[in-house]
Amino acid sequence: MTLAEQPFHESTASIEVSVQERTPWWEYFTFSRDHKVIGIQYLVTTFAFYLLGGALASLVRAELATPDSDLLPPEWYNGSFTMHGTIMIFLWIVPAVTGGFGNYLVPLMIGARDMAFPTLNAIAFWMIIPGGLLLISSFFVGPASTGWTAYPPLSILTEQHAGQALWIFSIIILGTSSILAAVNFIVTIWSMRMKGMGLFDMPLFCWAMLATSVLALVATPVLAGALILLAFDLLAGTSFFNPTGGGNPIVYQHLFWFYSHPAVYVMILPVFGIISEVLPPHARKPIFGYKAIAYSSMMICALGLVVWAHHMFTSGTPDWLRVFFMIATLLVAVPTGIKIFSWLATLWGGKLRLASPLLFAIGFISMFVVGGLSGVMLGSVPIDIHVHDTYFVVAHFHYVLFGGSVFGIYAGIYHWFPKMTGRMLNETWGKIHFALTLIGFNLCFFPMHILGLQGMPRRVAQYDPQFAEINLICSIGAFILALSTIPFIINAVYSWFNGAKAPSNPWKALTLEWTTDSPPIPHNWHGEPPLLVHPYDYGTVDYEKLNQLLADHEASNLVPNH
Amino acid sequence: MKRQTLLSVIILIGLVISASIWYGQNHGLLPIAASEEAVLYDKLFSAVIAIAFGLFLIVQGTLIFSLFRFRKRQGDEADGIPFHDNIRLEMIWTAIPTVIVLWVALYSFDVYSTMRGTDALMIAHHMHHHPKSVLVAQTEGPLPDVSSDTVNISVQGMQFAWIFNYPNDITSGELHVPVNKHIHLDLSAVDVLHAFWVPQLRLKQDTIPGSPTHLDFYPTRIGEYPVVCAELCGSYHGGMRTTMIVESEADYQKWLNEQMEVAQADHSPKVATAKMSESEYLAGKLNQPMHHHH
Amino acid sequence: MEATQITNLVSENHRVSANTGEHPDLRIFGLLTFLFSEGMLFVGLFTAYLAFRAIAPEWPPEGTEKLEILLPGINTIILVSSSFVIHQADHAIKEDKLRAVQLWFLATFVMGAIFIAGQLYEYQHLGFGFTTNIFASTFFVLTGFHGLHVIIGLCLIAAVLLRSLQPGHYHSQKHFGIEAASIYWHFVDIIWIVLFLILYIL
């Protein structure tokens, strides 16, 4: 074995972690305050909701396989896509990337024992369950069917009165959870970095979580305001958004999108952070342009707060307003582009280990760019006017949310599964999962760009028969995509119980979470975390020396077994 | 950079640019252009899609190239070359996208102001005539043009049909317009939000209960085109569509006269859908065949 | 990185104790961050009010009397003054004057309660109801949510008062509850000032 090949902690492999230092399995089902337990609770719970959201998507695509509205009763079709979108956003991606990855990784990456407010952390997680159950309960009374956007007057006049009310209350609960988590992240990242780790020494995932949390903090309360007013209109006879009572539906749209646009950055920024953590160890190269990536996250945060009305280019907005938002929207492409180019430069000249984490990360870059390019097109007011509310938009946001966020989440899962569970995932199944996902996803969503441009609106159960062939292809792609989750689920469940034992640092990565056991002991490290290198020092580290120092550090801190 | 590499890069960039230009002219993604606005739109779209295609080729090309060229070889456990900054490169890939997006913004602004009429973007005009609309809502632009060259039609969206009101109290479920004339549509909604969209015109505008909106266009091609509702309006949103018929001035007048005769002969309202409940309405709508349009 | 630099970093860490012991009390930072987001809730509601006002042909809408200013004005003075009162408690606890803290908190509570009573009195004597028109609805939502936050503030003050009966619970080195209740009360006061200006003065 060459010097560089020596795995970390080889010299401590014989020192067993004492049984009291393992987190017992049943703690994962309790009100645990351990950020690692909470992180896994989030990831598993949100993944379950992901499967539910996916089932709803399958219903939608089954209906759309033929031009007629002949599978579901119309209100149930509308309920299906409404709940699909709502679940995927509020019960899958937002909590998975913030509550899941954020909670698990941030304290470890900054050398802390836990988040600033562990009890608050647990409270935030345990709001997801009632929020989710409340939303699902609406299926029993007829779910909200006005789109995840719930535009009034339709959402006030809807026949699914109870379902809409349940939807509103559920989102308010889930939004509150998001705000509490954001408070925790901001305080933790700002104040709890270990000594020696300045802001520009911390891993980029932490920068991403900081930017994300600022967005969630600032924007989510405005959504609460919108939903409170909507609830009063729906239930109390007010007319904030009802023109027949003197109200204005456009005010809702402004309030709603003031949150919901930043929400998409909440859904992607942590994933950008994940990619910045996955590429360097699997390409054996430092991240290119650390400061540029860090600053671009903050720029996206700032710009992301002033572009919301690009969702309203055909609505009741004056022309000059549309132009202002067009300019701001197009500018967001610049910091995003900086990241993409920096990631490409990170890969360039590397030693790419083409295992599942990197495959999904590269898939992310590839797919997200497509979504980003269609996003730039949508940023132009005249171009958007033709494609607004069509399948072009559906294609765009699925490329950034699935091709982007979900691919990135999978990259993160394959990368950190060994750390979280102490087991390795099976690599062959991972590659099968990747291939099926890539094929199914593109088959389903790429043709939708054409559908929109050619004239197919969104949120419809019936469409012009000229679109039948393309829709069938999309539905077949959706079917493949649905199947693609099976190898992953089998792999994850089997490996969690029976997978090969994972060493502390299977990827030879340099961030702090890899300097402790897999899974980490409850208080993360014995003694202080060993901050010995910068997070992206690939190519300049003497691994043998580093190994030795880590082993010494571990030995000097380990409590003798009793 | 080595001379050989520089040459390869230049050739590659040249290929990318050529491919993008070609694609911009041959994408075939849009339906037929039936108005002056659509022609303007298509030029903008072609330019933007060409740029997008070029960027797409560059990024995907780099990724695929990297997958092969930089793949870790068996037994090679060393790290890669640790470069992590290149100020010149970073400035280039910040500056070029900024220039591109600003160019797209300017070009779009130009196309948009032409589409909306020159005073649509005069803030002063708006603040003076419509102070309340500055913040929110109404897009009441110029008043209906009373010149003889403009055809004014008012459009109502309702669950789940479009109603078109012509001069002399003519009402129809179809939109007829004469070719090569300025058409001004006053849009409104009766119940919930709808959106008036004709793909072949590339124009769309939400219809908002309580807030009138408008669309202006100049149809240039005789034919029949779909009018599609593009804002979720309830259970039968997908079925809410009708036809726009662009015809010669003579045919248009003929149609108007026919409608007038029918209206005079039969005084009952032309379209009674507004009074029907959802289920009653559907009983009539369910089995209507879809129009097949290109 | 040079090998010697690695060694230096390690020995530096061994000297440091920040992570093995307590970290500084971050709860005030957390509270302030949270209050920022609560503030954004009001920003959203204020914006809605201002938007409705901007597009209405007449404001208040025809038939609705303009709001009277005398009683709300007095209420404002009471609430703003109570901020100064509770601030005295902050000073007092830093000098271990627990009795003074309790008196200041009690006074604040009374003033806050008077404010709420004043609000309820105003509600009773308004010429419009929750659903009368958009002005009325937004008026009630804005003042109602603010009132709710005041009541939460009163609960916090009461909780601190109760806790202060436990000997030794609050002293000059440990008084998060007093400081937190105080900050929250200032927040509620600031929101009211903005609200008063927007609803009654503008």
C-alpha cells in the first residue's frame, strides 16, 4: 500500500467504541435532541413523503398518457397535482435539504457538538409529522385542488372547502418549522464554529446553509401572512382577495411569490452546497473558486428576494414592474453560472472516481444547467408570455428541482450514507439506480419543453390530441422514473442492516465529519475535533502525516473502555 | 496555453458557435406565427435559444470530456493537480454571462415595448392617469383606439368558456378577427382567474375578476387557431378552449352581419353557459371533439 | 499545507477549550433572529394593507368613519412608556436588585393590560365589523395579530414574575428570562408604533 492509500484511523481500528457511546436504534423514534438523530429522522420522513408525492405524480402521468380526461374525476385530478406539488416542496425537498442534511452535517462540519438550540431543533422536526398528517388527512374530505399556488378567487370559491382549509393550516405549520430551523442554523453557523475556523475556512455547505436560512427567515413569514388572509377569506367571510367584496387577487400573488420564489433557492442552495462537498473528494481536487462560490451563494440570497414577480408576467402587473423584475431575474443567472463553471473547473484535471456519489453530482450539473438555461429564457418577459403556465414551465422546474435538487440529494445520500449509518451502500445497485433515474427523468421531462412551446397549457387533464404521442413518451419516462426508486430503496434498506462496515473515512475526504467514527459517537468526537487541514486541501496534504496526527489525536482523547 | 491547445479551443468554440447559430434558425420548436408580434417573438426566441444551445454544448461537452479524460485510472491513488483559482478565468466567466443576460434583457425590453405599444412603459403616463395601478393590479394601458383601423372586442372568461362581445351587441363563443388590422381585446373575468392565450400569437394575459386587462395584436395570417385558457380555473380548465378565426375583412364583415341577423331574429342570449351549474354545463361539453390545430 | 503547519494547528487546538465546555449563551441571538422573522410577518400584513389602500378609490371606503385618534393615541403613549419601564428592570437585575425588577415588571404588566383593555374598548365602539369591508378586515387583522403578540408578551412577563419568586433564580450573572421578555416587549412596542402610524396617522 502506498502512503497516500493508507486509510485514516487504521491505527485506531482496534480500539472499540464502547457500547454506551452508540446511539440505540430506538432513539431514532423519539424526541431526541441529537442533531444527527434529528437529521436522519428528517431524511427518512421526507423520503417517505417523496414516495407519496411520486405516487401522485404517477397518477397524473397515467391520466395524461391519453388526451381525454378519462382516468380520474376532474376534482381528483386537480387534487392530485395540487398535492403532488405541495408535498414535494413542503414535505420533501425543503425539509430534506435543510432539516435533513443541514442538521446532520453543519455541527460536524464546524467542529461543534450539536446545533445552538437542540431542543428547538427537535421541536422543528416534530412539527413536520402533524403538518404532513394534516395535509394527508385532506384526502379524506377532498384535497385542495387549486394548485400548490392556491390562487384566489378559485381557492376561496372552491368546492373543496375543507380540503383547502386543511391545506392552509398544514402549510402554516410546516412554514413555522422551517423558520425555527432557520433560526437554529444562522446562530449555529455564525457563532459555533470551532476555534481556528473562520468564515472562509468553513466548508461551502455551511455557506449554503447560511444563505438558505436567511432566505427562509425573511420570506416564510410573508407566506404565513398571505395564508392567514386567505384563510379568513375562505372561512370568515372577509374579502381580502375576493373582488366581489372589494378585494384584490393580485395582492395574494405578490405575497405568495415573495416567499415562493426564495423558496426555490431554499430548495437548491443546500444542494449546491452538497455538490461543493461531493466533487472535491471524488475528483481528488480542491474546490475551484471557494470565495466565488461562497459569495455567489450570498448574492443568490440577496437577488432571490427581489425577483418574485417574474411568476406574474402575464398577471395584473404593470409593464414597468415586469421589466424591473425581468432585469433582476436575468441577473441571478450570473452567480449561478459562476458556480457551474467553478464546479467544472473542479472536475478538470482531477482523478474522477466514477462511483454513485460523483455520478449523481455530475448528473446534477448536467441537468441543472438545462433547467437554468430554460430559466433564463423564462426570465425574458416576452418569451415568458408565450410559455407561462404551459408545460415549458413544468419542464423548467422539474429540471431544476428533480434534475437539480433530487439528483443532488441522491449524491449526498450516497456520499454520507457510510458516515450516517456506518455501512457502505452497494455500488452496483447505485449505478443501476443512477442509470434508470437519468433515463426515466429525461424521457419524462425533456419533451415537455416542446409541449409547452407548441401550445399545451399546464394543470390540465385533457389536451389537444396532436400532443398525444409526446405525452405518451413522457408518461413512459415517468413510469421508468418510478421504477428507478426501487433499486435505491432495496439498496438503502439492505445496506443499512447488512452492508459492509464503513470506515470513518471511506472517501479520504478532508472535512471534519470524516475525522470521527461512522456513525459518530453521540457527542461527535472524543475530545476536541482535530482541525488540521482546510476542507479542500486535496493535492497539498501529506496524507501519511495527517493520518498519524489524527491517530495521535484520537488516542490521546479516547477514554479507556470499562 | 500551448499553441496546439489554443488552436483546438478556437476550433471548438467556432464549432459551438456555428452549431448554435444553425440551431437557432432551425429549431422547429414553435407553432406557426400568425401575427406581427409572433414574428418579433420568434426572432428573439431564436437568438436566445441559440445562446442557450451554445452554453448547453459547452457545459455538457466539458462534462462528457471530463468523464473520459479525467477518469481515475486503476491503481492511481494520487490526488489531482491542486489548482483552485484563476482570476482571469473567473472574470471571464463572470463578465461574459453578465453581458449575455444584459443583452437578452435589452433585446427583450425592445420586443416587449413594441408588443405593448410605446406608452405602455411610460411610468409618468401611468402615474398621472392611473395612480392606483402603480403598485398593483390593472394593466389598463391606452384607452381603446377609436381610429377606424382598430377592431375592439371585449372578452369575458368564465368557468369554462370564453365569450366575445363585438360591436352592435353581437356575442359569440368564437373569436373572429379581420386579418392585417390592429385588434384590441378588453379582457375580463366573471368568476375566477383565467388567462387568454393563443399560441400562434405568442400572447397571453390573465383575466382577473374586478380588474380589466387588455391585449393588442396585429394578425397577419388567415387561419384558425386555438384560444386556450392558461390559468387554472377549476375542474374543467383543460376543456376551456375555443377558436380564433383570422379571416379577410370581407369574410369578417359577412360573419358580423350574419350574427346581427341571428341576434335580431332570436332575442335570447347567445351563450347561456354562465347561468348553468358546472354539471349542467358539462352535460353539453363532455362529448365535444377537440379541434385539431397545427 | 506544510507538515509543520499541521502540527501547529494541532497544538493550537489542544490549548483551546471553546468546544469542550459551555459555549456562550446564544439564546439572545436566537431570540433576535426569531423576532426578525416575526417582524417580517407584520411587514407582509402591512404591505397588504398599504396595497389595498393604494388601489382603493376611497379610503376608508365609503360609509366607514375614519378612525378616532384620541383613545388609540393614549394607548400608544401607555405602550411606548411601558417599554421604558421594562427597560429599568434590565438595569436593575444587573445590579442584583430583584425587588426592583419585580416592581418594574409588574408595572409593565399593568400598562400592557391597560393597552389590551383599551384595544378591546375600541373594538366595541367601532362602527364596523370584521367583514364589513376591506379596510375593516385589514384593520382587525393587523391590530388583532398585534394584540395577540401583546398578550403573549404579558404571559412572558407573568412567567418571569413567577420565576422571580424562586430565590436565586435570577441574578446579575444569569437573567436570560428578564432580558428576553424585555426584548420581546420592545419588539411588540416597535410593531405598534409602525402600525399606529400606518393605520391611524397616514
